[in-house]
Amino acid sequence: MKILKYILFTIIGLIALVLIVALFLPKTFHAGSQINIDRPSTEVFAYISSLKNQGNYDAWSKQDPNIEKKYSGTDGTVGFTYEWKSKKVGDGKQVITKIEPGKRIDMNLYFQGTDIANPSFMEVKELSPTQSQVTWEIDGKMPYPFNFMNLFYDMNKDFEAGLQGLKSILEQQ
């Protein structure tokens, strides 16, 4: 019986520690990456502005090839919505909110059915007539106590992997 008490108090103590630590951690996050691609910026932008193409290169789609996808609206235009359901990477929704033709596409991401918009963007800069730089970033909010997960999960690696996938696809065309 003493061992069960000890285990119970240990578990309660660990939960309390996690909750206390989470109080002092940021409730916001920033992640992203950048890559140079040996393709003209017009071709790169044409490819990334279609959210239906994102599943070909993003790291999350690679983690779960069985993601259920749903699209609404006209792809590559403001208001286009991509929704997904996944047992491995979670559920969410992505909505195009602004487009600067040939340069930048802004989106809001909503995770796990929340109404909290996490702004994201992909931007293409011409480095030369045959080389482009792509930046992909997100800023978001992680509610307490889930902000504790920021200590263990580096989303930058997912963006890097996604941009490497994008580079591979575009440079092989």
C-alpha cells in the first residue's frame, strides 16, 4: 500500500511540476526556414501558391500518407481552404488570406479544431533569373498547459524538411 501512495504522489508531483513550468514558458511560437532553389521565381511561386501541391513537399503529409484532405474554393486565391484529418499529425485547416502575385502568399492555420488563427506565409524572392529564395514561416499561440510541448518539439525542422522537399521537386522538373 505504501508503494501505491509513493507512486501516486510521484505522479501528482510530476503533473504539478509540468503545470508550474508551463506557467513560465512563452505561450507563443515562431518557426520557419529558408532555402535557395535553382528555378525561376515565377515557376516557384506558381507551384507554392497552389495549396493542393503542399502535400507533395510538406513534412507533415510525409508523416501520414493517409491524411484525409478536403478542399473548398478556388486554389491559389484568397479564401481557398484546405482541411485535413490525421491520427498521426492531428487535424487542422489552412486558409489563404492574402496573395502578392509572384511574391508572397499569406495563410491562417487552425490546429485541432480551434478558432485560433496562426499566421503563416511563403515568400519567393528572385536571386537571379534562374534562382529563387523561398521563406516559409509561422507565428502562433500555444495555449497553457500545451505550451510545455514547445520544450520538446522543434517545428523548424519540419519547415526545413518541407523546403528541402520543395527544392527537390522543383529542381527535378
